[in-house]
Amino acid sequence: MDGGGGDGGGGGGAATVGVRIHQSRRLPDFLQSVNLKYVKLGYHYLISNLLTLCLVPIMVVIIVEASQMNPDDLRNLWLHLQYNLVSVIICSAFLVFGSTVYIMTRPKPVYLVDYSCYRAPDSLKAPYDRFMNHSRLTGDFDESSLEFQRKILERSGLGDETYVPEAMHFIPPRPSMQAAREEAEQVMFGALDNLFLNTNVKPKQIGILVVNCSLFNPTPSLSAMIVNRYKLRGNIRSFNLGGMGCSAGVIAVDLAKDMLQVHRNTYAVVVSMENITQNWYFGNKKSMLIPNCLFRVGGAAILLSNKSADKRRAKYKLVHVVRTHKGADDKAFRCVYQEQDSVGKTGVSLSKDLMAIAGGALKTNITTLGPLVLPISEQLLFFATLVIKKLFKKKNVKPYIPDFKLAFDHFCIHAGGRAVIDELEKNLQLLPVHVEASRMALHRFGNTSSSSIWYELAYIEAKGRMKRGNKVWQIAFGSGFKCNSAVWEALRCVKPSGNGPWEDCIDRYPVKLVS
């Protein structure tokens, strides 16, 4: 459970994620002028299509020359090839061999057929007043802790329709192994039932299963619970990932992708969730109270395929996965840490350095991701400013911040907390519409850990914004400390699947959030 610590630190203003250019007030802000904006846009199109622009004249010349050839020229060309038959055969053999090697070794495309997000029953909703009343009545929190929780909730960005597990609705709460199992079953089976219904895929067809849940890892495992419930086949490759935080959803997709490269013509199911029942903190340490205020019930099931026939019905194709791990640094390793407080009560502690560490992880991640996704125009501008600064020792040259809006049409930023979203919006220079899905997912469902990026993708689909060819960037942060990115390309104009999480409320969104 991680990613939400910034809300407890007054908006995370003390640490920024990345580098930001601040313009001098002595001159007009020319970088924001309309004319220069269009010049930059034209430059982007020119450089991005430079190869095409160079090849077109060459192709025209070849076509013109070919059209002027007469029958005698064609006969002479044939005779020339006959006299060089050995060379032609050798070249053809190399061409066939090279083509075969390329076809056999190239990565197999991985398609996202569909996914399903779990929506809990209304009886589990935890509006602000009920949450605070229950916290007071449990008798576990002193007045200072209650006031701290009240302030966190007020500026958290969460609405009154988020869900907490059934065990937390009792006074006193009833956390137990059995209650935690029931929460896990409700989330996993609820998402999977809907996924199988929408895709018409039979459980026996699943060849790979990956489940991620950080803080609840019973024996038998969560993946074994799914195998038992749906009677999956005996040779299924199943994996259970634990303790990997809110970014584990992208890790699970990456693992499933690697397995799909090895095992042909099969399906992979990824289940991403978190379990709250046994991980509610009942102490008074401030840094360990924040997860209580932010984390809520949620989960998602994703169906992936490497079958070429599934391309026609799939929603997306996986383009890139980039993973960054900062665990070698002690501060990063301990910034999200499960431990006992001074009186022996267990919880997850969030360090005051969380936002700064997240910023460093993001910086490393986008440095790796940038060359894979940014248009050549942005890469050249970034490289040019870097060379000028380093080669000519120009300290006054501002670093060029690549415009990721040129690479992606939609952004699914992990809804770890309001401060996380604010920082990424500011430092990636995004527009409000780009972070709308993240803010609304946080408001409607809270921080659902590794599954939050799927609620955000479902929001974009429910709004009818996903068009064929659109690129989506899913980015998540997790304990360890990790920053992971997944890039998807829409294969069609995507409509929301049946019984989606936003089905009965999308018309009410976006809502205006209180500052």
C-alpha cells in the first residue's frame, strides 16, 4: 500500500517530480505564444516525417525511369540476370534466411482483449461522515489522530462513494483471516466473473495466471483460490506476486507478456488488487494513518492474448513496458514500510521523503521511456540543448523538457493521492483533461492500489474518448521504491464493456473538486 503519502504533507510542494522551466517575468512569455506554438508543431511534423519526405522523391525517380523502359531494355535486364545466376541465388537465399530469422525471433504481439473492474455493493460505501464517526467510536484513536484523519480526508480528493471492506463497518471492526479471504474472493471473483461473461472465454482456455496483492498472501495462495474456483487446467502457469506495492499491476502485465512470448496461442489473465481487512491501522502514529484515509476496496482482471485471431476483437496492443527500481537506495527502500509502531500495532508507514523519491524514480523511468515513444523532433531538441549546455559550458541554458503530449493521447496516472496527481500534472506539463481520469477515479473509488490505472482507463472509455490508434500511458508507483510504465495502442474506437465501473455514474462526472 503506497503512493498516497503526499496528501499528508500539504500538497507535496517541498519536492517536485522532475525539472520545471520557470520563465523570467522581465520578458513576455514567448514560449506560450500562439505563433511559436504552431511553429513548433510544424517543426514536429517536418522532422517526424523526414524519412518519408526523403524517400518520396527517390521512389518517384524510380517509377519514372521504370515507365520509360521498352521491351528491349527488359530483355537485356533478363539476360544480365541469367549470366549472374549464382549471385542471384545466393542473394535470394540470404534474403529468405534473413526473413525467416526475423519472423521467428521478432516479439509476438500481445493483445488486451478486455478487462473488468470490480465495483463493490452500495452497502460497503464509506462517506466522510460515516468514516469519521466509525473512527471515533472504535476507541482506538486519540483526538489528535482523529483531527489528523479529518484533515487528510478533506484534502484527499476522495468522494463519498468509495468502499471499505465489510469487516470495517462493524463497531468494533472485525478484521480476521476469514474476513480477509472473503474480501479477496469478492473482489477477484467479481472481476473475473464479469470478464469471462464479456469475452465468452472459458476458464479452461486460460494458460497463464498472474495475481498481485501486496499485503495479503495466505496459504493456499490467491492464485490457487482462483484455480480452485474456476477449475482451471492442471498445467496452468500460475504466479502470485506479493509485497510489490501499487505498481505491481504493471509488473504483473510485464510477467504475463514474457510468458506469452514463450507459450504460443494461449490466454493470460492478470488479477490486480489489494486487501484492506487485515491491514487497517488502529494506532496513533501519523505516518501510518494516511493509508486508512486513502485506500479503498477495488480490483481488476485483465485478459491478454497472443493469438493473431484475437487482434480483430481486442481493445489494445501492448507497445512498451518500462520498469524502474530504486531499491538499492536505503531511503527509497524504506519510504513505504510495513512495521509495528511503539505499542506493537502493525501498519504501513509513509516517509516524508516519499514525493522526492517518487520524483527521482519518475525521472529515471521517463528517461528510459522517452527514446521509445517521443517523436524524433522532441529527441533532437532535448539532445541539442544538452550538447550546448555540456559542450559549451552554457550554464544559463535551460534544459528542454520533452512534451509527452506529443507521444500520448491519454494518461492513466496511479491515483495514489491528490498530491501525486498534482505533481505529475505540473512537472509533465499536462492539461487538466489529461489528469481528469485519475482525479475522477480517486474521487469515485479512492486509491485502489495497483488496479487504479484500470479504473482510469475505464473512465476514458466511458467518456467515449478512446479512438483507433490512440496511445495510452499507464504509470504507477510502488513500494521498494518502483516506478513502472505501460504503453498501449488502441486497435479500434473502444467502447466500455458491459457492467463497467462507471456504467451508472459517468454522466455525473467530471465533478468539481474543492481546493
